[in-house]
Amino acid sequence: MKSGAFLFRNPIKKWASESYAELAFFPKNRIVYGFLFCNFTFMKKHLFLLALLAFFTSSFAVDTLEIFALRVQFKQESPDNSLTTGTGRFDSDSDTSNANYSLDPSGHRASAAYWQKHFEFAKNYYKAVSNGNLVITARIFPSGEPYTVNHYIIDYNRTSKKKGEKTAEFDEARSRDYMNFIWDAVTEANRSNDTLDNPFKVPQPKSSNKKRAYMIIHAGASRLVDGGSMGTNNADTPGDFMDVYVVQDYWSYLDTADSERKCAKDIRGMILPGSTLDTLKTIMVTSETASQDGLNWGINGVIVNQIGRELGMPNTYDVVKGISRLGYFDLMDFAGYNAGNGFFPVLPSAWVRSYMGWAKVQTVYPPDSKSLTRNIVAAGSGEGTEIVKVPLAANEYLLIENRERSAGDSAKIAVSYVPASDVAAESDYEVVTKVYPVDSLYTAFEDSICDEKGKCVKNRKKLSGVIVDVSSFDAGLPASGIAVWKVNDWYLREALPYGVTNFWGGDTLRDHQYGLMLTEADGVLSIGKTFKNALGQDAYDYGSGADLIPHWRKGKNSPKDTVWSIKPSGYGNTKTTMGGHTGITVTAKKTKNAHMEKNANAFMGDSVFNFAASSIPVTISWASHALIPGSLFPKNVGLNASVRGAVALDYPEGMSVGAGEKLIVFGSEDGTLQAMSAFGQPLQESDTTVWTRALSLADSVDSVALYRLGSSLGKLLGVAASGDTVYSLHQNKGLAQTVLSSAIDQIQFDRKLAGIANPLVGPMVWNASVFVADNENLYRYKSTNLSKDAFALPENFEPQDMALCPDGDLANVALVGKNAELALYKAEEGRIQKLPSPKIRAKNLFDIKKQSFRIACSDFDRDGKSEMFILGSRGYAAMVRADDSASVVFAPRSFKRGNDGVVDFYDETSPIAIGDVNGDGYPEAVFLGNNLVYAVDRSGVVISGFPIRITKNTPETSFLSDPLIVDVTGDSLPEILVGTNGGVLHAFNSNGKSVTDGFPISAGNFEYGETVHPMAFFVAKTIDSVSGPQLYAFQRRFVTGYNLAKSSALAETDAKAWSVPGSGNGRTNYFDASKLPEPAEVKAVAKIEEFFVYPNPVRGGIANARFSLGMSAKSVTIEFYDISGRLVFSKKLGKANQGNNQIDQMDISHLGSDVYSVRLKVNFDSGKKKEKFYRVGVVR
């Protein structure tokens, strides 16, 4: 095979990627990023040099784009400078003449007619891409010989640093020199008063449907292919220019101290006195040729890419690393616009076309049947549905499109070109069309065609001249088939102002975050990755037929493997950016009129075959454990969600809709309540609309209808419900009662307000009473008429949370305030009593003054009486009896939660959940820490398998919302559900292991920013016709509804579960342990079952110990002995319980570094004495 054919099969080789990476943006050894968007200011200042990244200009959607092209040449070199290609004049490259390149040939490149042929290609390209919505016209300036600047090429692009010049200074100087060229070229073009020679004197278009853009076409070769087929190893003209799109930021590089040019520095652009333009803001720049060093390379791709930037299309490759991200499958990736050796640039990808408003997108949601099929027609054909959108999460979705190399089902590609003899003709020139089998387009570059026996004949279909049209502008793809794209709207909103969709996120996030990504169907994520060839050189994969569906592959020694689908798991999957499971499968089917195509990619060879057709049926299916079938989730509800702000209610009596369902009422941070059905459908007329900026050049805003239960009453503090009534507490307003009623097929409501000047805690609903607290009183409202009783709080008591702690049928209420102060409302006595707070025994354990507190109640020890579990935002935890004595069950101890009181930055305020996690008949308290899930027993000891580390990569913190306890696997034991502010909902079983079957769920969305948006969620049976309970997650402006099909029957109401924040709509924070099965009786045995000291080794001088006893003990003593047997530390404890026990915060800081023997001595209730040893290291 000749080199031309090989390069067509893999057109961007080593030299291309190295050129992009080497010249560009950041020298590799100076990229220091802590996070994705940590230093856009630095980026903006230094990304100029190669200008493959061109920051986002003011974009416009137009009917006609008129391009004024300026031909510019340089001062002629004599002798020829070896660092540049040519002498500075058009057609002056001796290599070009000797190589006799057949396409984009030399000899007439200085003529205006030659360039009109290239713009003819651009016109045809954009007519097809835009479905006829965009017209490209061009006018070439000047009318005679090209403009000439008074400097050599090398003057604008020196290749080495001066003595003592730093790298940053060198980069700055090269940027300034390049902008000097732009200044000189534009100034030269603006000298004449003749509109035939001065493009800036021509009156501007008056029609709003016509816009004008400018392009400089300069003499010389593009540095893109310096070195030819040998790549950068053979590069010898580093002084050549790269193709640049100049935007407003770049004008700041002009040197105002330059006495020769007298530049007027203006960040808005280049001011042109006397012109009709006033200020030139952007300009495209391209070289006369991309061919050099024996490699024939086209500039069609560069031209249509530059026009795309002018129109507002962003770069889609990684502009920081200079590597491909979308490969051949997108025009705005350098691999895509250089496809087919630069002569056959491909179409923009599905998202880019929809962003430009050139292709309509059909959004699909899971139907009742859980699968649907859509016929997707070839991209750019305009003959039906071209793009199908499948939501994955709140701001992520799939875009599915059909990319076909040939037009229709012909399996042929027609290429039209103007022969070399006619390229300078202004009119009456010949246009020749040659047709190629889709698998043989590479022969357009071949001198001769050879058969399998090596017999060769002259290739009469070899192209020559200038290509002006092609029957399919996806001809340069490596294969045809269904492309499935992942799109992240949040990332795009952050990146688009900088003119990009993807870039390197630093050494931490690397390329794990993206705006656009092709889901590689073969599961081998190779696009944009660096490989080594047989010579040890860097090589790159830019995509193949194996990345599309359907395809099959057959190796020499392996059976045929057909890939029809992209599935929920595997490397090429339908998960979200953060790894959230979606349960979605995308399957392409082979049609009767499909034809097979060989893969055209050097990496894959011809072992991959694709089934291509002008219309391909694609089936999207959702697993049972996925989005609720028949729903509209994920759904944008317009306003940011509030923690504990959602409840599921029965429909009001008398309604004609909602049979067998519940409705959802949810609140936003600003206090607005809205309602929807269990499927996300509205239940009333919308009374207002919110507007958001649309991620599109075609539409400026998106509208979201609100379905409000009245106007906002101010910031929401809490929501509770009972029956058909919702209670909401609003800052500075008080308690609102919203009663729902029937309007036949819609709901209606009545609202009352009980004013409270400064409410702090609540509402909590119990037995027809609603409890709310401010800093003076606990209020008990009657649910019937909102009449109230007030009970004075202890002096200076500032409540932060409350919980129902019943004493029989009496609704006692426990309150926790600042500094972990406790108070108990005694229902029988109608008063509030302040309780003694547990004493902190260990010195410097934590600072309770900097913590806020949560409280929950249950009968933890199953003795028929309630206990309070108190939890601080920085790790304080204690348990006391919920009676007048407030006797301590376990003394305050510290867990890794918040910042442990070290710095004033982060407090974990997420509430407590209570449930029987391990099925032993006793409740456990579950809470969240620093990337940890804790489950502690009635003794305050973390149960076996806990704490659980939530993520192994970036730690999760700032949860701020409830964990839940509910069975989601069907094994009858509940799992712990944890929602992160990164939009992922995890499940962990009773052994402390992550549930991986269907989890984690993509229940929200990840957005990096200063404001934390917690995920609030609950589990309830809201739809009788669907198996399993449903999970509803609220984060930011979105709600997601999932079906938990694998849960056991009635999992949400199981006695062991805590499936709704606050233990139900009443938000009582109380777990009724009496409904649990009786704990199995354990025979008391006088033995020490487990004993260890941690951490081991001990660092920092503080040690903890944990031990398990088979019988309660009268006393326990722990002793440390050094290597000589001398007692160096001793601590005597009081009574110890049967089961788990813990010793916190033993101060052994006086001990030196060594290994110590630790003895635990136990005096059991039976009178027996036992002891057990453990060895622990100490490091000072």
C-alpha cells in the first residue's frame, strides 16, 4: 500500500499530535492544576501561542456568512531560509514543485480563482451540514497581486530563545510577533481607498440575516504536517505558521511601545480608522498549503474548521494537552477536520449540530414497556430523526446519531473536483465527478492500483486539482454506524465561554470530566490515548468502526464477535460521569438494506466490519431497576431543592386521577412548594415560569413552568405532612398549613399561616399536634385550627433539633441546643425540663462550642424506655436516657465528622438515621462522616464492617442531608443509602460492602462550585402498578424518580427501615424499636471475645480500645507494659456491658516509641476474672 492510502486510513499520525502538544498552550512541565477550573485566568493569558484554542467569540446564527479573504505574502527571502517552507511568496516551495502534489497543486495559489474553489467546498459543506440553513459566500482580496508585508516569515515566528530569555518571555514574544503579523497584514489591506482592494472599505451588510467575517490566507506551508509522513522526527521548518483563529483576547499581545507600528492597544480588537468596520474583533488565518515533505495534505478541513469557529462552534479536542478527544467523529476535533488527509473533513458531531440549531433533537423517556425504538437517519440528511436524546441524570444525557460514509444506501462516494488545469479559471471551468466504493475511497490518492499478486496498473481515478464537493461529508470517517455520545451540560456551560468542550483537568481529575465523549462500543477506551508503535514512537488512535454499533470483528485465531449494544456496565457504558448507574441499554439493529463496510483505520486494520444504512432502528431500553417507567424523570422543576423538603401523600378524596398512586409535594430553598404526580406529571395549572440560559446558539433561553402551591413565604426551614395536609416552616414568617383538596382531575389548596418571628426548628407532626420551636418557646399547634400552646424553653437555650421520645402514649419531645445542651418536654406535665449534658471525660476531645447538633430517639437497648442519640457536626456523639435523670448510656466520644474542630471550614450537619442494620433486633444509629458511613450500636461502638469508606477516589464530604436505611437488594436486611452532592446515590449492605448491582444510582448531578447542593431523597411506595418501592431524589433544580425493583416486598415499611428522612412525613426523628422482632437470647458467658487497640501503631499520643464481652462486668482495667515488663499506663473503668464496649481517648503521649503489651483485665458479674493481651506500637 502506498503512503497516501495508509495515511488516509490513519491520517493524523505521530507528527500531528506531537505538533499540537509541543507548540501549544502549556509546556507540559508547567501544567500545575489542582482542579478542573482552578486557573482559567492563567489559561486565558497563555493559550495563545498555537491558537488551536481560540476563546469563544460573540457567536451568531446567520442565514448568510460572507467571508472576505485577504491573500498576504511576505518579504521574499534571498537566499531561502531553511527554517521556513518557501521564500515567503505563494508557490515558492521547491519541495512542492518537485513532489508534484496532485491535490491543492502549486502554480496558481496566488490567484483569487484558486481560492474561490476552496470556498466552493466550504459553501457546499455548510449547506449540507446546516440542512440548507446557512449560505457561505466569499470574496477574495485584493483584486490583483497579493498584499505584501515588509518582513520575512521568520520575523513573525522565531524558533529559538535569545540569550538569557526565559521560556515565559519567549512564549510572550512569539505571541506578540504573531499578532504583529496580523497587524501588518490588516494594515496593508486597509491602505487602498478602492473597495476592490480594501475589504474594510466595503459597506457592511444591512440585513440582519447576513454577517461578514475575515480570513487571512498567507504564503507558506502550515506547520501542521512539518516532517510529512515521518512525523516530527523529520520536521525541519519550525518557523512555519500554524493555522490560527484570532479572537479578542489576542489583541492584548500587541506592543504599544512598537515605534514602527504604533499599535493602538484595545482589548476589543484592532481599530481600523476610516473603515466601515470600525473595530476588527476576530479574524481567521490559514496557510496557502498544508502539503510538504512529500505528503499531500489538504486545507479544506482547516478552512471549514476556521469557519466553524467564526460561527461559534467550540473546539472539542483537549486544548491543554493538545490531544484528540472525539477523534475522527467531529469537525471541531483536529482529527475530524484533518480526516481524509485534510481533504474530507467530517460533519460536526450530534451535539455541535444541535447546539448550532441545525439539527432537531428528539428526547425520549422510559415508557411503560421500558423500551422503545426509533429509526435514526444519516446525520445531515434532513430526512427524519437525526438525533435522539436519552437523559441519564439531571445534566447528563446520551445523544444517538447515525453516521454514514456514503450517501443513502448506495455504498458509494462521489467526489467532485476542478482539475489542476482549471483551478485558476474564474469561469467556465470543468467540474469532474468520480465515484468510489465506500471501502475504496483511499484509492483517490493512489498512483496505481495493485492486485493481490502484486500486479499494478495506473490509477485512473486518482484525484487532482481542488475538491469542491462530495456526496457525503462523512466520507472521511473510518466507518459507518450508530454513534452514542455522552454529554455533560454543566461542564459545557463552564467550558464554552473559553471556546472548548473538553480539556485536561490537572493531575487530579485528568480527563475524567468532559463535556462531550464518544461511548466507545468495543469497551476499549483508546481515543486520545498514547500508544507506542514498533519503533517505540508515540502513536494515537482517533477512532474506528469498533467504536460504533453495530459492528463485528474477526481475528485470525478468534471467532466472529458481533457488538449490537452499549450496555449499563463495562468500560464503554451508559453510566454518568461520576459512575452513576442508569440501567440504559442502546441497541442498533441491522436493516434489510444495510451494507457491510470494512473499517478504515490503521490501528484496527480490516478486521472490523460495520453495518451501514441510511436509516438504522435503535432500541433504547431501561432496566426494571432504573428510572420509573412512564415517567418524565429526570425533571427540571425550576428551583433549587431543600433538604428534607419533600413528602409523598395520598391523593385528596374525590379525584378522578391518581388511583393507586401517591402525589409528591416538594419545597425549594426559597420556600416555594410545588406538587407533581409520582410520574413527574403536573397536577394543576402552572402559575408562573422561570427562565434559564439555553445551551444553544439557536435559542437564548429555556423556560420551566412552576406548579406552585402558593407564592413563597421565605426561606424554607422544614417540611412535614399528615394526611392531605403539608406543614412548612419559613424563616421570619412562621408555620404554613397547606391543605390539598380535589378539583376532579387537578388538585387545589388552601393555606393558612401561623406567624412566628424567628422560628428555628420544626415542624414535627405527632398525634394531631405540630411542634415548632424558636429561641424562647416550644409551640404545640393543633392540626385542626392551628391554635397553639407555648412552653418556655430553659433560659439561654437555643434549640437546633428535636425528636419525639415517647414515654408510653405520652409525646415527650427531646431538644438539643448549642453546646450539646439538652431539654425534655414532658407531655403529661406540660412543661420543659433542662437536662444535664453528658460530661466530656477526655481532655481536648473536641470543642463543642463550634459544633451544631442533631438528635434522634429510640429504645436502643430494648428495655421499653427511650434513649436520645446526640450527634455533633464535628464528631461529638453521646447517648443518654430520655427521662429526668438523663443518665449516660455512653459518654461523649469523637468520630471523624466535619473537621473534628480543627478549622472553621466544614461542618457536617446531616441528620441521624436509625434502623436495625444487622438484623440483631437492636436499633443502630447511622450517620455520615468524612467520606465515611458509621453505624453504632447501643453502646456507642461501631458495628462490624463499619465505618465504610464511601468513595475510593475523591473523598465525599458535605452531605448535609439524611442517610436512609431500606432494603434495596431483596435480602430482607436493609441497606444504607447515601446521597452525595456529586449526584450519586450509594448503597452499602450490613457487612459494610458497597452494593454494585444497580448501584450507585445517577440520582443527581455533579457541579463544581463554592455552594454545596446536597441531595435530598426518600423511598416510598408511590405507584401500585410498578413492582418495588420508588426512590425520589432532589438536587439543585432537578428531581429524579427511580424504581427499586429488587427491593423486598414492603421494604419501605419494614420495621427495620428508616426509609424517609426524619422517620416519616411527620419528621419525628423517632424509631419505634417495639416493632422489631425480639432479640435472640444470648447465654451469658464470662469471656473476652474480642480486644484490640487502635490505631496501630499509635501516632499523636492518643489511643482507643475496643473489646467485646460475653457477660456484663463489674469493672474493667486496661494496662500498658513496656518491653521490660514495667507498667507504664493504667486506666480503670466502671461497669461494662455484655457485647461491644469502647475506651476512648487514652492519653499515652508520655510513652516513647516502642512496642507495648496491653492487658485487659475484666471482673465479670459472675465473679470470674479474665484477661487478654494485645501488642501495639507507639510512634512519637
